Amino acid sequence: MESSLPGERCTLAFVGMSMAAPGTTGIPHASAQTCRMPHKIGFVVVSSSGHEDGFSARELMIHAPTVSGWRSPRFCQFPQEIVLQMVERCRIRKLQLLAHQYMISSKIEFYISESLPEYFAPYQAERFRRLGYVSLCDNEKTGCKARELKSVYVDAVGQFLKLIFHQNHVNKYNIYNQVALVAINIIGDPADFSDESNTASREKLIDHYLGHNSEDPALEGTYARKSDYISPLDDLAFDMYQDPEVAQIIRKLDERKREAVQKERYDYAKKLKQAIADLQKVGERLGRYEVEKRCAVEKEDYDLAKEKKQQMEQYRAEVYEQLELHSLLDAELHSAVDPLLPATDPHPKINAESLPYDERPLPAIRKHYGEAVVEPEMSNADISDARRGGMLGEPEPLTEKALREASSAIDVLGETLVAGAYCKTWSYREDALLALSKKLMEMPVGTPKEDLKNTLRASVFLVRRAIKDIVTSVFQASLKLLKMIITQYIPKHKLSKLETAHCVERTIPVLLTRTGDSSARLRVTAANFIQEMALFKEVTSLQIIPSYLVQPLKANSSVHLAMSQMGLLARLLKDLGTGSSGFTIDNVMKFSVSALEHRVYEVRETAVRIILDMYRQHQASILEYLPPDDSNTRRNILYKTIFEGFAKIDGRPTDAEMRARRKAATEEAEKQKKEEIKALQGQLAALKEIQAEVQEKESDAVKPKNQDIQGGKAAPAEALGIPDEHYLDNLCIFCGERSESFTEEGLDLHYWKHCLMLTRCDHCKQVVEISSLTEHLLTECDKKDGFGKCYRCSEAVFKEELPRHIKHKDCNPAKPEKLANRCPLCHENFSPGEEAWKAHLMGPAGCTMNLRKTHILQKAPALQPGKSSAVAASGPSGSKAGSKIPTPKGGLSKSSSRTHAKR
């Protein structure tokens, strides 16, 4: 019977694509071998049943955020096998497996051995002993976007560990039916512990199964008295999400912390504990940068990869610079940190006792070789005195590079103040800015202008440098100093606008850069200050800041930077408008339209909001910067949102609303037509009955000489002297005119040239009813793609003329279809209904733009009075649905044919 090993399951967020290993190893730290607690056990890969190219089982020996791990060959035979050899014979306490997100084995078995089996070493017959198995989740719930971390608790002694991988879980991503393992971690202790230790373990196991608790509850949560305590630093998750170099530093600090606790140096241990917590955040961030860099390399986005590399180097250097503030470790750690620092000149030792600890962002690790470890002891009174005293002692001398760079500022402000601003200790930098602020405030009125200008420019030089500072308090001090210079120093001494412009132009680029900082608090602080500075009365008139905000977004700019620039633009547009602020319709619209193509959704969304705000203020002027509003443009969801937003601002219905209205109107019209037809049919039937009754009475009064007539029933057509079967002969069903010349060819000529109810389309040469000309141009004409519908007059207009047509609002607005018909020739509204079209197009007081009217009016006297109207009235019963009317050349359009069928 198979045994399932006890364990726990943790689902980790998906880190990223498989990467090449960074070259670090999973071998445990040296001092782990000397402690009795279970710890990370190093191993090497002895053999594997196979692997895909680039994903060897040897990858499992590396633990880092970018490892790729092992993958089986494509379409491999199961089971697959990996054999590991630990660096020493040990008692395994815990196994950790990090599974792939979709190449997942359904089951993994574990075997252990003291030595290799006979197929590796023929003279040894030792066999592997089976420990059990674990089952892995199929990952369907996460959509194969997360990786499972499986922890398995065992108690087995040996030096060789074998893993057997069974058939994979099936999913749509694993097209080659592979299994994979990203990482494996072995935690245990040396197997050659004293018999006393082994006996204690056995007794503890027996007590556990007997339900006894031999441990003191007071010791819960501590590791000093627990032989089975496992450090979090040995957990697989720690290595998989930490920068390898920072992870090594953290382990060194942890060793020092344990030593400090044993020596009862608790203040020192507390500082080390804080340093470890801070460094873990640093390591996770650097690990994330490394993964992002590798992803960029795989996508061949080398600009982004270079940016991430520089970002990592800068951040690492800044962190290590901060770590130099204290001397917590000796030269042993120096070898791990030194190669990665920027090459700098040696600087004098800083007295740690004079620095306020509580405000330091990170405790230091680095110290000079040969120095003893110093544990600073500071009371609350000492800390308060240090804060009140400002800069105590002297900052380190300026380097040659700094002397050259700041020579102008040194000449004006003095080397002591500038050295404080350049100091590696953040409190000196902050105090230098405070001292400079005091110096500026105390400068008397009447000081020579040249001296005032020189002092201002030297101050701006130091402010610009301080704005780039990673320490929040220094950054905030630089903003306060800059505000004081602009709003107090310059007005007090009545300096010109050129000096204000110098302050803004030297600082706004670096301020905008800080709005892309990884720290949310710094981003918000920088953006709020830019907005505040833009509203200073001394700055607003210069129109400098708006010109920076409408600069096109760079393709490789960070997400935070792009979002901050868009947010600032939106806020300042509301504050300043587009008058004399530096914002114009042209620069804002060009920037916003280009931002619609940005890769970040939030940036595109803000651009849409800005465009809609601009339309509220400037309406038609905005349309010049956008593509035409047609079906092709509206395929882009952003432009669809924009144009529908325009419609709402104008009080017009959106496309969806218009479609709903048209559908409702069409349904209502169809319903009304059916009711009218039904009413007409009823009236016609009643008329036939009346005529039949009259004829029957007349036939009773006369002699029955006409016995052959059946019941005296005569059709209306017979009353006119026209046989029923010849009713449509010589008749135009559109205008109602009847003529002997209306043979088949004559009717074609009549339709083509003379019928007042018809016209020829100038674009496709089809003959269409004038009443359906607009519908024809929009839906049937060969040139229909060139027309759009005006929402005011409801007529078809050339698309290139439609923006101007809408902008000038010269057209006569159309009324709803229920209230009026709309003539596409004279553009007038007239009474609704079918008969109203005849009166408008054929009557003398009707349409003035119907070019065929003159010809018809000349022929009108030849018609018998009332004949046309009588024929038209009887039209629906006489015509046959679907009858074809031949026409020369283009012929009648579909609209005309449909009308004929209805008639």
C-alpha cells in the first residue's frame, strides 16, 4: 500500500518566464554545518533520465529568482527520474519542491539511499529505500498562472535522494506533455550527531504519538531550546525571491545576531534584526528587477533591459552607501560587498555615537578592514541632544571630482556648507539645506544684486542635487528650500523674472523624474509640489511647467513616470485652462492623441478624459485633431468612447441609443403600415359591397335583358370601363398617371425621365424614389461608403464635408418621422404620410427643386380630372406584389422595387 508523505502546500505568485541561471549556488552558508538546528543541505545532481535542451537537471543546484529549473524531454516516457547526492550523510527533515506553473507531474515519489546502487557502482549492492509520495495540484483554479510550493516533512538518513516523476497533468499550455521542477530544497542536519541527540529525537517522536507534551510552554516561539527549529532564511521561498548577493549578506547578519544574543548584547541584536528586515525588502526588489531585466532580454527589448540594469546598479549602490553609515560587520562581509560599490576614495571613520539611529533608513554593514566591531549605545537623551545640535563634527572632505563640480557654489557659499550637502551621511545633507535656508532668509535688503543672483544660483545648484536624494527627509528639505527661494527670497530682494525662470528650469526636469520614483510617497510628494509650484503667481506667468508636461511620452519611460505626467497635465488643465497658461488646444491635443497609443492602460484612459474635458470647453475645434467619426474609426474602443462622450456632451444620443431608437421607430412604422393596410382593405371591401348592392337594386328595376351578368357585381375597374385583368396597363404606379403611350417601353422612358416621384442617383445612375433617396445613398448606393448621416437634418452628406457641415450648423433640422416627411431635394419638412409626398413633389406649391415638375405640369391638362387620384386610391388592390418593372441602363433601385411591391 502506498504511503503519502505529510506536507503543506503554498501557491506562489507566478514569477515570470524561464530564465538562464545567474550563476549562484544553493550550497548553504558555512556556519550552518556547525549548528545543531536543521539547515539547508547542499547537493549535486548525479543523474537524470533526460532533459530538454537548456533545462538540465543541474539547474536545480541553483536557487535564485531567475532560475529555469529542470524540464523533461518533449513527449518523454514516464516515469522520469533524478538522483541527487547531498554534500554529506545527513538526516533529512524537510523537502521543498517548487513546481512549474503548467508542466506539472501528477505524483512525485521519493527514495533514499546510503550509497549509490549497483548500476552506478557495481561493487555495492545498496538499494534505494522508498519514503513515499506527494501529489501535485493540476493548477486549474489559478489558470496555470501560479507555481505550487510543496513542503514535505520526513525523517530519513542517507546521502542519495531519488525523485520519480509520474505522468503530467493535461492542460492547454503543456502541448508536449512534459513535467518540470523549478527548484528543490533539502533541509536536515548531519547524521553523525551524538547518541544523546538521536535518543532525544526518538523520545520526542514517541511522546508525540502517545499524546504527551514534554516541552515547556514558556519556550514556544523561540529557537534557542528547540532542536527542530528551521530558520526562515533556509526556506526555499527566501532564495527564490531574494537577490543572491543580498541573501548572503542577510545570512551573515543573522549569524551575528545569534552570536549577539548568546553574548546578551541585545541592543546590538536589535539593530541587526532591523537591518535584516530592511535588507529583505531590498533583496526582493532587486530580485524583481532581475526578473524584469531577463524578460526584456528574452523579448529583445534591449533598451528596457539596459534601463533595468542601470536601475539595479544605482539602487544597489545607493543601498550599500547607506549601509556604510554604521559598522556592524567586520572585513568578512567586506569581500561580498566591495566588488559591487562604485570606486570611491577612502573616507574618515564616522563616529556612529553622534548619529540619531531612529532616522537612519538602513543600518550599515560595511566597515574598514582591521577595525573592531563597535556596538553604539545611545540613550534617549543622547539622541535628542544630537537632533538639537544639528551637524555635529565635520563632514568628510570633498573629493576632487566634487570640488570641480561645485567650485562655483563653494566660492559663494563656502566649502563647509557645500561639503555638508555632498556628505554621505544623510543628516549632514539635510542640515546643510537647513543652514542654507537660514542664510538666505537672513540676507539683508540692499545687498548688491550681483551677490544676490550668485547666491541664488549656487543655492539652486545644491537644491537640484538634493531633489535627487533617496532619503525622504533630504528630498522634502530641498522642496521647502526651493519654495522659499521662489516665493520669499526673489520677491523680497525684487529680483527679475529671469531668476525665477532659472529656478524653475533647473529644477523641474529632476522633479518630473522623481514623479516616476518606485516609492509611492515620493511620487505623490513630487507631483503635488509641481502642481503647487505651477500655481505660484511668480511661476504661472512664465508658462514653463505646462511646456514640460506636453512633451511626448518616451516609449521606454517608466509606467509611474508616464502616469504621473498624465495626472499632472489633467489637474493643471483644470487649474490653469488654455488661455495664457502655456497650455494651448494644439499642444494639449497633440500630446493627448499620441498618448492614446501608449502601452499602459491608465495612461490611455487619462488621455481620453483630457480629450473629453477639452471638448467641453472648445467643442468643434477638437475634431480637427481626431480621425473622422466613421465605422472604421469606431472599431478602436478608445475612439468609440471619445465620440460617444462627445455625443453625451452635445446632448446627442450615442450610437447605441440611436440604434435602439431606430429599431423602435422601424417597428412602430411597420406596425402602423400594417394597420393602415388593414384599414384600407376593410374600406375597399365595404365599397365593393355597397356597389354590389346598388347594382343589384338597379338590375331588379330593369328588364332582365342582361341575364348573363352574374348577380350585377361589377369591380371598380369595370365602373371605369377598364377590365380587371388589364388594370395595370398604361399606368405609372408611382405618380398615378395613365397614358396610352405607357407601353412597356413607354413606361421605361417615363420612369427614366419624366415621373415626378422618381429621380436618378447621380452616383450610381439608378432610378430611385425621391422619398427614399437618403436611405439609398446611405445603404444601397455603390458610393455609400463615402456618405455619412447628419444628426441634425438626417440627410446624407459627404463624409469629408460632414465635420464642416456639423460645425457650421447651417442645415435645417429634421423633425421626427411621425411628425413630418423630409425632402432630400429642397431640404424642407412637410406633413407626414404617403399622399403628402405626391402633393409635395407633384403639386404647384410643393417642392421647388424637383426638376421634372415642368414637364409634368405641361402635360397635366390632358389628364381627366380625378382620374389619377382614383387610380392611385385603388392602387394597393390592383398591383401584384413582387412584379418587376424593367428600366433602361441602371434600372430601378431596390428601394423603388420594394415600394412598388407594397403598392
